[in-house]
Amino acid sequence: MKKISALILALSATILVSCGGKGDNPTPANDNAASWKLGDYSYVKGGSSQSSQTNDGKTITAIAISTSGDGGNYGAFSGSAVTITFYSNLGEGTYTLGTTEAMVSNPASKIINIDCTIGTAVNTGAVLYDSVSGGTAEVTKDSNGKFHVTVTTPVTLTKKVSTGGGIPAAKDSYQFTLKNGN
């Protein structure tokens, strides 16, 4: 299990680094662009990356989506990134939200982990929110083999890690939705 957890962390770190930062050009807005909402804050995809790793017949897919530029111009809440991990060898369909540990411990179950970080466009601190359990996400695969994740019914994400002092006004949990995360 440690090997798989390390693999997930490595995939997530690689994807987040490759998503870029403030200097990237945003993706042109369209109806198929990924967007998400954490509490009262709405964010739109500026860049993303998706990769998969197969080990012992199980394929873990990680998707990282980030804003670009001012990330919504929300002061300390400006900028956001969403990281999604799941066993994609289980195919399309409805996945239950859960922790990374729950996903890794149950590789034959459709469990998906979703993290959302806020404050990525500023240098005053950031907060990572994590899916615990409860709620569902729909996973689809397009004709190019790319996965898309949607969370229509709001789910609760809880504060997991604060960096750089965090965001003092950030709540312990927020409602989260995601449209076409890819």
C-alpha cells in the first residue's frame, strides 16, 4: 500500500508542476471548459494535465486542473487547483468520493479522491481541501481517451493542509461542485 500511495503522490506532484502558473495563457472560454465552485468562489480552468500509471493490472489516473492569471481576483482566495485520482481501469460511471487511503485500500471499488486548493494565485498562503466520504462523481471518457469528471450535487470538502500561513478567513469546510473536470 505504501508503494501505491507513493505512486499517487508522485503522479499528483508531477501533474501539479506541469499545470503551470501565473505566466500561462488561459484556455479560451467555451461551454466544455472545466469549472468548479468551492463555497461562494467560482473558478475556470486555465490549464490541466492528465496521466495514468498501471501497476499489477490496476491503472491509477490523476487529473490536475488549475486556474491561470489572477484566478478569479478574489483576494486571498484567488487561484485554485483541483486534483482528482481514481482507478480508471474500473471504467466510466458513478464513483463515490473518498480519501486517497480509502481508494488505495479498495482498488476494486469505484472510489475517487478530489482535492481543491485555494489561494494559488497569491503568495499570502493557500489551503488544501480534501474529499472525505459521501457524495458521487460521474466519470466519462471521450473519443480521445481522456477522462472527464463531474460533481453535480454539492459535496463537502474539508480543510486538510494550510501552507504559507494559510488563509485566515478560510472555513473548515466548503460545498464543492465540478463541471467537466479534464
